[in-house]
Amino acid sequence: DAGVTQSPTHLIKTRGQQVTLRCSPKSGHDTVSWYQQALGQGPQFIFQYYEEEERQRGNFPDRFSGHQFPNYSSELNVNALLLGDSALYLCASSVAGNEQYFGPGTRLTVT
Amino acid sequence: QKEVEQNSGPLSVPEGAIASLNCTYSDRGSQSFFWYRQYSGKSPELIMFIYSNGDKEDGRFTAQLNKASQYVSLLIRDSQPSDSATYLCAVNIRPNFGNEKLTFGTGTRLTIIP
């Protein structure tokens, strides 16, 4: 049974550019949540998708947007990248709000 | 006051001893509590969850919840070097359908000394 997968593993971008990160949830899971984890910190909630709609959002600017597809996979888009966006981006999947399981993450470096 | 607080450590425990990790939370309405283990450079791995007051045991791990005192703890018995990691406490503050964001503490770094 495949767990949560994310791509790419690592990414290097320049300030001002745009990036798209992808996530496939664990088999049988219908909800995808995205988190940002800065070095030495706990993950910070960005937003959550269920039934292809953004259900809840954390304190992140509109530069952060997302999408969920009919097969429950999801994308996180970040526009106008800032140096401070450098972090580990984590996708977590769950069934209707129960325990959340994380993927391996995408390490984004903005230079 | 932070919503979820943990001692950042590092916490050093001899191999074979019991490691005790603590977490406090500010919102008395919190209902769901989770412990994640995160190895350096890796993503968090769910190891325990607890929803009711009391103890919940799974192998060498025991989660303890005291809602009146607003704390949750994780005990690791017979600690092994492979338990060396950062342990993240996460709380679902107001769980209901449509509100399932997890709020994390900053984590406690645990080192098991052989």
C-alpha cells in the first residue's frame, strides 16, 4: 500500500519565480493538508483540501494557493517567491479529518 | 502564550531507560492529540494519537492525556538509540468536520545515549 508521495524532492528557485509542488495521498484518503516547516520549527498549517475545495486556511498570504483533483491528488502553488519561503513543504493525507500521515516533503530553496 | 508548547531539549536519556516527553496546550476545547517522530532531514511520522483522558499504550510507547491540566505526554520505555529524533506534539484544537488543522509545538530533541 503506497503511502503519501510528493514531488519533487528538492527544488531551487530564484526570488520572484513561481513554484508548483505535487502530492498524492495515501490510498483511501480523501483529504489533503499542506504544511510549511522552517528549520528548527514545527510544521505550520497552510491549507486543507477536501472534495476539490479549500476547506480551511492558515495564516499564509494569497501567494500560496492550491488545488485538489478528482483523484484526490493536490498541488501547492507559490507565486512571487521570497527568500523566507525556503522551507520543507509537507503534504499530509487523512480520511475526513482523522489521523494525518505525512509524505516525504519537498525541500524548497529560494536564492 | 503559544498554542502548543514543548521543551525544545535536548533531552538525553540512557539506553534502556524511560524517556518522558511533555506538551502543554492553551485551548481547553482541544480534543485530538498526536505525537510525531521526525528524524533529521526526514518528514514527521505519526507514532501515537489519543483522544480521551488517561493512558494509551502501543508497544514501547505510552501517550498520556490530562485535559483538566491541559497536558499530554509521551513515554518511551526501554529507550533505544534508534529513538533519537525530534518528537513533535500536535493538537487539533477544535476538531469537527471542516476544521482539522493541526497545530504543532516546536518539538523536543531526544538523544538516547548508548
